[in-house]
Amino acid sequence: MTRLTILHTNDLHAQIQQLVRIAALAKTIRREVEAGGGYCALWDAGDAEDTTLFESSMTKGSAVMAMLRGAGYELEALGNASPLRYGPQCVRDLAAQFGQPLLCANMIDPQTLTVVDGLMPYVIRRYGEINVGLIGLTDPMDSYQVFKLITPAPDAILPSLMDEVRARGAQTIIVLSHCGSKKDLALAEAVNGINLIIGAHDHVAIDPPLVVNGTVIAQAGDLGRFLGRLDLELDPITGRIAAHHGALIPIGDDLPIDADAQAAIDQQRARVQTLTARVIGRSSTPLDLAHDRPSSAGQLLADALLDRMQAEIALALSGQWTTGLPIGEITVGALFAANRSPANPGRARLTGERIQHFLRESLKPENRSRTPKGLRGVPIGWPNSAGLRLQFDPTMLDGFAAYVGDQPLQSDRTYVVAATDLEFSNFIGYLSLDHTEVDYELPTIIPEVLEDYIAAHSPLSVTF
């Protein structure tokens, strides 16, 4: 029998204080396993990066990939944290910083009909007498349609991929899945012959591992709270798992810190620091931020969107911002710290009636104060506008009056409106436009729109 110990994490979401402890524990386990004649691997099933970490936000996730490499990770499945925010164009940099392609078989470039640049559908690794085929899968979320990606369902493509991997000599089939535990269970039921699924995406801690239709299924929760450990005995003839034992090991503050992982983090912090120092402009007034009233930070974004998209009206929710900006010089670092929004600017043709509906919903106190998960604790906030003057008065029938120029907003007229996928999409539900109704500028994100606007209009003096 070949003894293979798999150490695994998922959905770290940039909790790098956990990463350095995971790396130290993984090295200890690896030494023990190899001293006993076994083999050991350290893998992650996706979403290691997150905008909550400044270094991740500044590099569209690639800094965290370099940190993973420094922590000793050998394989990484593609999650949704970066490609869903920044588009498939970011994947190549993620892979470059990780030092090898990321695993994902079901994110297809429509131009080449192959996986997106920076991805590999699978790899084959040899452990003793066993060739192990590892296939990556990600959740084919509807939001990827904005980027015109082809994202086939996992069960539709996995059987042929397994045949291909076996034809290339793999005896054991392992899937690194960023699809969620429910889909992993369904996949194991639908597709025979998967030996192991290591899951992610829905942050479920599966302890001990499940066995469904002969497939072992494991997932290690989220945020680096656990290191998953799977000890496998593999039949060298068939590649089947003859025996397995799995557990989730808690990662506490009492564990030591790995020096190599910490050095990789320090190196990325230094890299990002050189990016942040560049001055892009200055503001002659403080840019305040408020989520329950108009603010100059919100107005700046509305002005920038109107200018960028050459529209008649711009709508910008204050939830795009984390903080305001002080008076004086504005550096790249200060801007990206204040606004980490990965939203893409876009333009759509909307009737006045739809705009009124947006305003009506966005002005409700219970809506303004909502803090959806994707905004990382920031309220959705106030609907700032440019090209449209909003007169807010709770005593009015709708609570507001809206004017374009000196004319009231007309319900039956169509206007060209600039906003982002935050305002346009069904994420908050005010407009819920289909992606075909919006002309998005991809892969541009909001801090980049603001950077260009500030550079062109400095010194800023924002009024509303």
C-alpha cells in the first residue's frame, strides 16, 4: 500500500495570521509522515485571497498566491474571490505569483475554447507507486456571464476528464472542488469512480469525511480555523482508497509561526508598499463618507462614473467606499485603502420609471443600512448621483423628487445611466438588470476609474 497524507485548506479569505501557523504545522506533519515512509502534500481548494487584506486588494489577489507558495502549498484550485471580482484577466497573475498554473477545468475562454490563461484542467502527480490525477472545478456561477465565459457544469465535463487523466496513467482520481458541499455530494452520486473530493466555497467543516457512492468527501471549514488532514492507504494496482482517516486540526494562537511563510508575507508587503507610494493627485477639501446622507466621497464616485461612461446620469451607492479621504495629496495606496470596490463600471439605458424605482428602494432606511456579505460589513448606503439632482424629503409621496437639469425626471423617457454591477445587478436587487442590458467596461474596477478621474481633475473640489 502507498500511504499518502493530504493536508488541505479552503476559503482562507486572506487570514494570513492563520496561514503562518498552518505552514508551521504542515511542515511538522510532513516530517513525521516522510520519516515513516509515507508521502505528504499540502493543497488549497480556493478563495485564499480577499479584499479585506490590503495587499490582496492592491494586487487583485496575486499577493496572497505568493504567500501560499511561501507557505509550502503545492496545488491551488481556482475559487471565485478574484475572477468574479476582477474578471478572468487576473488569473494569469495569480498563477504567476503562485509559481504554477491554478487548477480549474470548467472556466473556458470563448475565444480559444480552452481554459482561461493561467489555468490547467488537471495535473498528474506521482507518490511512490501511484499516479494521482488531480482535477480542478469551480462553481459555474451565473455572474460569470458578464465576462462571457463558458462555465460548464462539473458533472457534464468530469467523466471525459477522468477518462483523459486515466489514459495518461493516473490510477487515483482526486477533485479539488470549489463548488460547495451540496454540489460535491451530488457530483459523487452522479459520477462513478471519483476517489476523493476536497471541497470548498460554502465554508462547511466536514469532520469526519463523508463517503458517498464510494467517494470520500472532505472540506476544512473557512478562514484558516482548521487544517484538514487525510491519511490514505492507496492500492498500488487499482489506485483505490483501501483505508482512510480524516480529521480537522484546530489552528490556535498557541501554534508556532513558520519563518518561510512570514518571509513571503513580508516580501509581498514590501512589494505592495512600492505600488502605493505614487501620488495621483490632491484634494483641496476633505472627502467625507456617509451612508445615511449625501457625501463628497460618494459624489466623487458619481462624477467619475458620469465622466468615464459618457452618460446623462450616474448612480453610485456609498457602499463602494470603506472610508473617506483627507485633504491634501492622494496616493494610490490611500485611494485603494479607502475604496476597495471590485465593481465594474457600466452603462445602461433605463426609463425614468426604473430610475425612480432604484431611488425609492435605495432611500429606504432599512435598505441603506443593510450590510450584505459581499460588502464585508459596509452598508449599501446612500444613492449619490451626478447629472441628476435628488431632493430628499420624507414628507413627499415617494420621499424624494428628482430632476435632470431643470426638468423633472420623466417616467416614460429613456436615459443613458452610468453605474456599476453593484447598482445594476441583482446583488442588492434595486434594478436586477440582465448582463445583456449593460455595457460593462471590463476588467476595469472602481478604484481604477477613480484614479484616472483624480489624476485628470486634480486638485479636487467636490460639491453636491
